[in-house]
Amino acid sequence: MIKVAVIGAGSIGFTRKLMSDILTVPELQDTLFHFTDISGKNLNGMLQLAKRDISENEVETQARIEATLDRREAVTDADYVINTSRVGGMPAFELDIDIPLKYGIDQCVGDTLAPGGIMYGQRGIAAMDGFCKDIREASKPNVLMLNYGNPNAMLTWAANLYFGVNCIGLCHGVEGGHNKIAKVLGLPVSEVDIICAGINHQTWYTQIRHKGRDIAREELLAAFENDPQEMEIEKCRIDMLKRTGYFSTESNGHLSEYLAWYRKREDDIQNWIHVGQSWIHGETGGYFRICNERRDWFDTDFPAWMKQPVKAFSPETRSHEHGSYIIEGLETGRRYRGHFNVVNNGSISNLPNDAIVEVPGYVDGNGVSIPQVGDLPHVCAAICNQSIWVQRMAVQAAVDADVMLLKQAMMMDPLAAAVCNPPEIWQMTDEMLVAQAEWLPQYADEIPRAQERLASEPALGTRSTEGWARFRPEGSPELRQQKENLAKLVEAEDAEVTLRD
């Protein structure tokens, strides 16, 4: 028996999916799961759903589940620890979006870079410090942490290089882009082979092949330009393909906020994003909106969830999330190839060795092996390097509670730099520190000084706006459709992704 601890296990879709994925593997059906969360209500609901899934799949005599509000108890003697937590929850997330808007910074997601992602990292790294202390002291000596939390690169960086825990960051962006490339080319995804490398949410398809034939950049661009739907919803992403020669993993909305060029002017942003079909195409605060609309589903829809048919634990229902395949490879010796976020250590030769890079990896009974990718194309490396420096400064700032370094990270962020001048960035950072004080224990001594600065300075964040691309219907079509078909909601990958935090 192995033990898998899940931190942030009250996230219905993600925890349930990871558990069922692991239990599709015959050799892993005696796994002990230990769930922990700060919400007793969500944790209890997840426990009921998980026990029902196990019972109806008739593996209750093998698999075991325990749940506790005591994190240290959950990780004690764990072989694997999975992190899916969102530190600060929806209240902090709202501040990540709304305070930068006062200074003109319009974000779609705000969970990886830009001011929202940087502050999310400050909160997450403070919590990661505690997670890792418990893991070092109570888990098994060879424990592996699988981090699904965002900002993925920053949290994985902190765990590996500051907090002494072997940690792999996991994301499914590479698979999503792979499917899209195959779709526009009119090919089965199984016939399209890729090499993808970069940093999380800025990973580039540097090689695309079909049955041994290289797909030229011009061919891929033409395929996108001949697809009217993709031209409408992926304007920023296709423009980057046109100007760099390489397609990037992330959705239009994600990519638009990691760069300096697409969300910096009110009169231009509409040219690069699409509003109304799905949040991922660029709407202001789109991810916050969809998460907020779903925040009360434990109250409103839990009884319906308990009545839905249970998904079978079978290869056909197994998701493409990397976590279960990594555990299977390490425990059974079966080989698995995926894309993982790991300490670079020379894998991408023109990115820093200490950076967290997203690269191909192989798992089997010998462990996790990362090949040498070599150089990224110059333009891709340049884009990644700018973000890496923001990440490095933001991680160090969170660890050392260094407000000056935090402000410098904000100043170097591509979107913040495109919109704000240094005094605005300085004041915005102080405002975010003060507003998020309850989730930033490491800054306890600095926050009173930030309050004093704010009280003595003229206000610079004076814009009154909900954003340049806000979508605020009374019950969005997305939500209505998902509410009408709850079975699809629980099993649909997009719903599980957005519910995970």
C-alpha cells in the first residue's frame, strides 16, 4: 500500500479525478488516500463523494480514505503529497483582479504572472513553507510532491530550492495545445508528435511531426488562418505564432496577460481577445467570474452530485492528468512520457539552471528522467527569460519578506510595465500588501509601513472600471448550461480544471 495525501482536497472535480485516475491502476487499488483542507464542509462533502465512488466501483475492501483538518496528520508517512490549494480563496482572488484594475492593469486570469499572479505567489509560498516543513518532518524520506497549485513555477521553485522538498509541477496546458494543433491540421492527435519546452504557461511547440514528417510553421499558421472559429477566439495566440514562428500552450486569455503587447491600451484590447463564448479567450477577470459563479455549489448542487451515476474506474474513463501516470510509473515500472515542471539543471541550455522549466520527461521504475532539450529559439527564450526574472525575484521576495524586491518584480512584469510607471507600481504593491495582509504572515512587520506610505501619498490608482472586456450577464450561458446538465459538469475537463482551486 502507498499513501497519497491531498492538500486542498475540498476541490471536488480535481481531487475526485485524481483519486479515480489512481484507482484505475490495478496495482494501486489498495492506495490509502488522506485528504486535508481548511474547509470542513468541503472536505466532508468530498469524503462522501469519494467513498461513494469507491463503494460503487467495488474496491472498498482495498482502497482507504481518511480526512482531517490537521495537515500534518494527513502528510504523515505519505509517499506522495498532491497540492491543489488556492491560498486566500475567492476573497484574495478578487483583490488580485480589482486592485490592479484601478491602476489600468487588465488581467484575464491573474494566477501566473502580472500583479495578480505575483501576489498569489506571495500567499502560496507562505503556505508552501508550512506544507514543506510538515512533509520534511513527517512524510517518508523519499516523498514526492506533485504541485498543481498556481503560480505553478513559483510554488515549485520555492519547494525545491528553498524548502527542501522534491517537487514536480504539473499542468495540462501542453495537452490542450496539442489537441488544438491536431484539430486545425485535421489529424488525429495520436498521429501528431510534439516536442514542447519553455516555462509553465509559456511553453512552445518547437517540433511538430506527423508520421515522421515535420509540420512547417507556415503550414501550421495557414491551418489556423483557415479556421474561422480559431481566428475569432485565438487572435493573440495566432498573432504570436505569426510573429515568433511558434505556437504557445496557453489559451488566448492566459497568453495575452503574460506579454507586454496585447492588454495595455483600452482602445486596442478588443482586437486581441474574445468575450462571451468562454472566459479563457480573454475577458477581464474571466477566471475569477467562472470560479465565483461556482463557489456555492457545495450548498446548492451537492445533493444532485450524490445522485449522479458514479464514473467507473477504468482505462476508458482515466483522465490525461499527469499525476496518476507518474505514480504508476514509479510504483510499477511502466514507462510514461509527459511534460513536467522541474528545476532546469541544463535541460534548456539557454534558460537559467535554477529556473523551473516545463519540458518532456520520462517516468519508470528508475525514477523521473529529464532529457536535454537544448536551446529554445531566441525569441522564445527571450520571452521566457523576462518572465523567469520576475519569478525569481517574486519567489525570493516571498521567502525573505523583501518589499523592495517584490516591487522590483512587479516593475519588471511585462504587463505591469506596459501599463504603469514606477510610482504607480510601487503604490499598487503597497495597496495589495495591505489588502491581503491576513494571507501574508511573512510581511507582518512591513505592512504597517505600507499603510503609512499609502496614507501619506496622493492616490494614483484612481480608475473606476470593471475592465475593458468584462462579461457580466445575469447567469452566464456557461453556468446555465452546466447547471442544466450536472453530469456533464462533474465529468467535463474544463469544469474540473476551474473547480480545482
